[in-house]
Amino acid sequence: MLVFNYNSLRAQKARFRQRFENGHFKPIILAIVIVLALTGGALYLLGVSICWFVLSLIGPLMALLYWVEHGLNHLPIVGTTVDGLVSDHVLSHLPREFTVATLANAVSRADSSTFIFMRLCLPLDFIQQVASQVSPDALEDIWRYAIEVKEATGLKSITSGAFVIAIVKAMPGYEKFLAERKLSLDDLIEVIRWREQLHYQQMRAENARLSGGLARDWSFGYTPLLERFGRNISNEIAAQGGRTMSLQLPSRVAVAQKMVSLLTSGAHRNVCLVSPDGAGKTSCVHDFAEIILNAGPGVPSELHYNQVIMLEPASLLAAAPGRGELEELLNNIFYEASNARNIIICLDNAELFMNEEGQGSIDITNLILPVIVNNTVRIILTMNDQILLELERKNPTLVSSLDRINVAPSDYRETLAAMEDRVIQLEHSYGVLYTFQALTTAWRLSERYVHNESQPGASFQLLKSAGEYAENGFITAKSIETGIAETLGIKVGVAEDEDEKEKLLNMESHIRSRVIGQQMAVKAVSDSLRRARAGVRNQSRPIGAFLFLGPTGVGKTELAKALAEVYYGGEDKLVRVDMNQFTTIENVADLTADPADNPTSLTAQVMKKPFSVVLLDEIEKAHPSVLAALLQVLDEGVLRDSKSREVDFRDSILICTSNAGADKIREHIAAGEALEQFKDQIVNGLIDKREFLPEFLNRFDEIVVFAPLTPEELREIVSLIMKGINKNLEPQKITVSLTPEAIDKITKLGYDPRLGARPLRRMIQKTVENLVATKVISGVSSSGDAINIGVDDISV
């Protein structure tokens, strides 16, 4: 049964503290204390005995402040009643009459509720709106739900966040209510955890006792060079009262603890952190530095009072540009660190210290080897797998003298926790507020589009790039999508812009402004694009995968170009590969060659333009092994290049064209059959003749048969070409037109059943363009003229 004692001692204390804070009594009392101290001091100097009475008044006032700050803050849980289990911040706002409405009002007034609503892009009166739809008899259910949330999330008391979820759950149809706002109950729970974690870190930082750092600068050697050329991570942590950034991430805790173990009892007492870029190697170094500063029970005494110092290669090179100077400086630095006896040197991004080719890099491999082998100074190195492999080939002795620790990229849970912590700094830098939806979108899109960094670095990259796209001071999911769209030039998320919606809904008409006829093909690709922008397509495959079958010159390539312009923004977004180049089994390697070796390979071009139409012309000419390699693209949306890197095709439209079966298509059309009647016969014929394997054909979204162009469609193509000519002549203010008879003549002269419409362009070039050029150069036609070409003007 629900029991609430309004007059319990805990409730009275909560209300007293709230009134004390609302009344701003703390600054008033502090001001009175200062006045009393100054007055008492002055009276003492004057020899007036009442000074002692005045000074004695300070004691009770300071005791009151101490009691409010410590005795009334975070009141302990007492019993199982409402007033005993509810957090003091909510309890202080609860009136004597305990109802759903008054509870919702009390919850909304708590600071943590404001945090929750703002992070979820919800109005500040959100919980009152919900409560108005909850039955007044639902108090018992709300209490039960709140206790369930407390236990499930590990809360010490029933906070305002727990009540937010409880009140929402008590509302009929709450799942639909949340779904309409693109939220779920799990989202609310995660934001509550976020708020509690930040509160915990704040408390931990306030109460930090970094015993390992006490008097460390006085107890050990003098280190002026290290102070000048290094970055003292330990001092930075101590100045912040304890970093407390990622120590709660289990995988990072494990790495930091392993570093403690290996740097004290390992075979070499040196550590090399290895992971893909962005996985958090540097964060692990900071976590390790904080652990030894705290000097807890798990830290061996030989690491107490140790400092972690990162060397900066740029500052070293600036101070000692000559090779001899640099070696002398580094020798002195290592000698200084050895004498100090409490220095752990970190070479972050160690490749900068072992390679002279890159800007700002130095090679100290030979110099550092004896230091590592002889355990002169404890050293931490960080690098990625590839750099370590290259270093091992160059200097196996050095690598064998290091204790390797692999740092795995973080999973969703740990990445989210790291983002929740990091955005506090970003918000301070950008003057914005990041919503929870922005964080989850950053994870989802970074997994999809950011390939140069691992998690959590990939997600941080998107959070930073979105800083310039705030919506009224909030970084939302839309901000993340806009940031990546502006950076990479790709449309992500669901189409919301009205202009884009219009273009998608009328995609066929936009394409037909360039492609004449072929309604079946145009409809198929348009449907595919609509599915993609509505978010209902398979995200693990290309946006669309089509096999275009038909005679030469009927619009297969032109449709691919039109898609590149209409959907991706320009014909330059077309990757075109002639499959005649891949007729042997050896050509598979050419298909996936590294950009440095072959910039025209398929993987090289798609790596450069991942958001494009990929057109594979005359696919039937490719070797079967090449087609087998393409199965991975059709199945998984990726293709591994020669260096085993995954090249992403999931934001491309893949189009394969083929002339196979062209003669049969012409025969069926000549017999008066519609495409739908004989399409299956054409496909089955290709399988029977072993032109394509069934497993290859089955992976396309659509196999589209292109029909030979009709005379009427050819006339439309002539008109389309003429529009292009007039566009080119526009700067000269000259227009050209053809009479219907002239169009008919050009169509007749320029059509070849075997080549389709391609000869038309050459025919117009020979007749119309040559005629216009002659008129302009001879002065017969000039700016402002309209040239009308009749049938008699057309001569070949």
C-alpha cells in the first residue's frame, strides 16, 4: 500500500534545504559572516572587548551552512514509504496532497527532469501532458513502476527520472505515444543513466583524493627538459581534481589495469598499446595515469608518485633540427627521466618517433632500443596494427622487447557512455546542447560511413562535424545527418525536405526529361530510390542493383547518367567501368587493385566516389571469376580490395549493362509482343546459354529489358538533342529549330537498328551543327537570330 508521511523528518529536511536554496540564504549568510569577521577584527584592534561576542556569532552561522551543505544533501534512504525512498530533490516539492498531478508537478520541478526533457527534445511540461492522460487511480501502479526502474538501473533512491518513466508507463498506449516522438522506453532509461553518471562523476571529482601525487615534485629528481618538451598528463589530471572520464568503461579499465601489471612485473616493463585509429589508446594512457595517481590498493608501491609524460615530436624538432642535436637532446631527456626515478614516458602515435618521412616526424628507433631493452626508463608506446607490422620488419628486436596490449574498438554501450561524457566538453566549446538522439545517430552513421577511425573515435568525429549545424542551439539527429551530408556529399536519413520529396515522388518525370521511352526501366529505378529515401530498403546492400538488357543505343547508359544527375547531383557522380578489360582470370586483381597501383580500378574509383552510380558496361564480356567477385557487392554491399580493405558500395546504385539477347528482344518486338510478355524468356535463354549463372542474376533487384526505340521516340530524342544545342548557343542569343519534315528526315538517316539512337547524334552534328557553324562564321546569322532548318537544308 502506498504510504506518504508529509511530516516525516526526512521530508521536513528536504523542504528546509529547498527553501534555504530558493531564498538565497547562503550568500546572505556568507556576507554576514564577512561583515562580522571584519567588524570583530576592527573591534579587536581597537581593544573593544565586545569583539569576542561579535566573532563568536560566526560559529553558529558557519555550522548552519555546513549542516545544510553536508547534513541535508543526499538524505539517506529510510524505510519503504514514499517519503523514505524518494530522492530529496523530488521530495522537497511534494505537497501534502499526493496525487498523480501533484507528483508530476514535483517531478517536473527537479533539475534532473529538465536535463532529461532537453536531452530528448521534449517540452519542459512533457510530464504534465502525460499525467493529464493517466487515471487518478494509477498511483499504486506508478509507485510499483518507479521501484522497478530503481532496481533495474541501480539507483539509490527513486529519482525524478524513475518517476518520469513510471508516469509514462501508466499512460494508456504509451508505446505509440513515444513512437510518435521517435522514442522508446529504453531511450528514457538511457538518458536517466546518463544523468546519474554525470552526477556520480561530479561527486567523485569533488571528493577526489589523489594520494599518489602528493609531494611527487619534491620527492624526486629535477626535470626541466621533460617539463619543456613533454606534456605532463599526471599534472593535468591532478589539476582537474581527477579525470574520471572513461574509468567506468569495462574494456578501458581492463587495459589500464593490465598496464599497471606489465609496467611492474612484466617481462620488459614497457608497454605497446595497439589498436585501429580512434579506438581509444590515448584515453587508456590517461586512465592508467589516473589509476597510479589515486594509488589504490591494486597499485604496486613502485608506481606510487609516478608521473606520465608524453613527448611532443614537433617541439623536439623545433628545438633541435640537426640530427646530432636531436640525438643529444633525447639522450639528455632519457637520462633526466632515469635519474628522476618516477617518470613514465609515453610516445603517443609512436610512428612519429620512428619515421623521418612524415611531416613533424623523427626517427629515434636506434636511440630508444637500448632504453627499452635495458629497462632504463618505463615507456608506453601507442600505434596501430599496420605501423607495428612495418616496425617489426624494420626492427624485430625492438618489437620483441615490448609487451603488447590490444585495445579493441568499443561496442555500442561503451561508445554511447564515452559520447555522453565527451559532449559536455563539446557543448562548452560550441555553446550548444547535444540531444540523446544526436548521440545514437552519430553511432549509427559512423558505423556506416566513417571508415578511417574505429569506435569511439568515429562517433566523436561526427559529433564534432555537427557542431556547426545546430538547430536553435541544439545538436539533433538532423544536425548529425546534415554534418555528414555536407562533409561526404551523401543523403542520409529519411527524406524530409519538401523539394526532395517532390523530386522523389515525381522521379519518373525528372528522369524522362533526359531518357526517352523505357518506362519499365525508369519505373524500376525510381521505385528503388524512393525505398532508399523512405528508409525501408536493405541497408546492407547497394541502394539498387539492376541488370539492363537490350540492344545498343536504346538508353541504358543514358539512364545511368540521368540517375547520377537527378539523385546524386551531377554526371560526375558516375563511376563507369568497361568490363571488356576484365576478360581473363588475371583481371580479377585489376578489378580490386590499390589506388596507388591502379587509380582506375573499380575499388579505387568507388573508394574515391562511394556515393555514385556504378556503371559496369557490357558485363557479359567479363570473365566468370570477375562476376563471382561481384557477388560480394550484390550480397553485402562491400568489396575487398587488394589490401583487404572493405570498399563500401552500400550508398551506390549498381547498374550492369549487357547486349546479350539483343537479337531475341528485337524479334519479339517485331512480332508485336510487349516487354512483359517475353522478359522471362529472355532471362531463361541467357541462363540456358550459360551467358550468366542463375546465382548471379538472382542477386539483382530488377532485371530490366530495354526495347528498341520506336520512330516516335527517335523523333523525341532529336528534339532532346536540339535542346542541348540551343543551350550551348544561349550565350550568343541564337536559337535553332527544325521543321517536322526535317526531324523526320534526320530520324530516317540517323537510325540503325543495330546501333539504336547513337548515330542520331552524329547525323545532327553533320547536318544541323555544321550548318549553324557556317552561318555564324560567315556572318549570315548573328546574335538575336532564330535559325529555322527545313528538310531541304538537310543534306549528307
